Amino acid sequence: MRRILFLSGLSAVATAIAWAIGFGAAVVMSPQIIAPPEDIQPPSNFSLYGEVWRHIDTEFYGERPDAFDISHGAIEGVVDAIDDPWSIVVSADDEAAVGPRLAGAIGAWIEPVSAGARVLAVLPDSQAEAEGLQPADLIVNAEPVEIDEDGDEDMLAVDVLEPLELADLLSTLPTSHMVIVVREGEAAFSIDFESGIDIESEPVAHRELQPGVGYLRLGEITTRGAEAMAAASEALDGATSLVLDLRDNPGGDLSALEAVAAWFLDGDLYLSEADESGDNEEAITSVDGKETLVPSVVLINRGTGGTAEILAAALSERGARLVGETTYGRDSIQTAVSLPDGTVIRMTTKHWLTPGGVSIAESGLSPDSEVSGRDEQLAAAIELVLASGAADSSSAATNGG
């Protein structure tokens, strides 16, 4: 009996020692939870996320969702909650597809956003213009349209498209589609677009309006546009004044903006601020340019947005006259943030101001001369140039003259 008790006690001690060793090893080998900095804390009710997942994982009747889908859905929910029209969650493979793009099938510049596809600019003589699409409109869905024998339209039921899928569809439009459009202050409405129509946009176009009066249209702020500026500058070498057309230019990358702006100005391009508190220091972005092309008049309209507005504002503060209509009013700057699993959050991180510290948020950039109609706007620009005598002056500041 004593031997049995001794062996039982020895077994219990060995078990306890083994448990202690195992527990200690588990503590050492388990992943360590690193607390975030004290000034960056999750919401006080963040534990609810874990609670919801615990109930789903243990009680949900049905197939469990994939862990990636669960976390990705939560990330999208966080980004949606900040209620920023330009912030969006995409994969690393799709990051390059986010930003202004020309949907030539409908004739409009659009950008994928969290809620759908935002219209940035509408090209002249396009389906989008004919159907009344406007900058700032939001396209939230697209459905194929069938025409039956009686000429009636029957919509085919489809799943709601993700923003990038919707943008791809609008860019190619393989079949006729009906799109649902949301416009601020109005009820949602639908537009039918026909397939097989494609409009291309030249990044840069130029010509002589009158002797000594050059015309330069910049259709987009992109690397392609920056590369095309050299040929335009050479072609306009004999002009003594310049009309710069930024109508329906939705902007583009900041890096491309600096390359483009260097042809027009030298010095401060814009200011940027990282928050709304007013406590942060404003960052000044300048370009080391040669002022090879100095416009005396800049044409703008509702489709002039983003970095195109930055360029127009900088030129305006240097004396160029703005002619046309109030611009889009996009003062936000987006930055791509990559997460460890390959997810990319493209979100607003800064707002820009004109070199003089003026914000165009909501109100847009107002023209010096408000004129409606494309032909009328160009005529007004020519009239301003001729009235100023710039076209006849050999000392006009164009092409280094």
C-alpha cells in the first residue's frame, strides 16, 4: 500500500511538473500581443468585433465564412464609416486601377470610389453629355438591357457590382446597359447607354488660334501628358500669348502634376495640410520650372478637378485670367496604405490650398469671367488676350519671350 501511495504521489508530482513546463513553453512560444501606442487606441467597444465573431464561429448554422472575407469585410466597414467619398479598399493587384480613368464607352472621366463610380468630367459630343450626366454624379449600379420584339426594355437581374467591376464595365460596355445615377439633392434616375461607341482623349492638343495666339489643351494630368508637353512647347514656340484649356480635365497624380507644372511656372504650386485642427504646419510644394509656357488665360469648367484645379489656382495667383465655369471643388489628396495581407486602403490624408492659402473645398475655383458654352468660352478667352495686347507684344511671357 505504501508503495502504491508513493507511486501515485510521484505520478501526480510528475504530472504537475510536466503541466507547468508545458504551460511555460506555451506562454513563451505563443504570439505576443503588442499593445498599440497610447495615443493610438482602438474604439472602446472594439471588443464587440471579437464577440460577434465568437458567436458566428460557435453558433452560426451553416458554412463558416473565410477568415479573409471576415477581416476584409470589417476593414471595408471601417473605411465606409469614415464617410469619405474618395476612400476605398482594394487589393494590391487593383491598386493601380484606382484613380481617374477615361470611360470612353460612355464618354466620361470616372473614378472608382467606395460607393460606386464617381463622374469627374463629361466629354463633349459623348453619350454621357447627350444623356445629361454631370460631374459629381455617382453611378451605383449597371444592368444589361434587352429590347423585346415590341421595342420594350427588359432589365436582366444582375448582382450589384463592386466599384472596380463597375468602372471596368463602363470603360468597355460590351452590351447596352442601364446605369443608376445618384445626384445630390435629386431622386435617383436611370440612363441607358449603347455599346460599341468609344471616345479617346488626347493628353495634349495644340494649335494656333490667331497669329501670335497659341492654344494648348491639357486633357489629363498624367505621365503621358507630361511626356507630350515637349512637342507642344516646340510647336507653340512662335506664339507670344497662350490660352491653356483645362476644361474637363479631372486631374491625376501629384508627381505628374509637378512635371507638367514645370512648363508653366516656377515656385510655389500648392500648400497641403494633414488635418483639420489647424495645429499642424502647412507643407509647401514648389516646382523648379523654366516658365517655358506662361498662359495669360486659363479655361475651366465643372469638369476641371483635382490636380488640374491646383494648376489653375497657381496660375491664377500669378496673373492668369480664369474663364468659364466654377470648377469641381476637389481639395483632397489620397494616399495608398498597404496592409500586411496585401489589402490596400486608398484614403484621404491631406487637403490642399492655393499658394495664397485659399481653400476651394465645396465652392470650387471661381472664374474671373463666367461664360457658358464651349465656343463662347474660347471666344471670350481670345477676346481677353487681344484686349490685353499680349498677342502683339514681343515681350509677352510665353515660350520664354
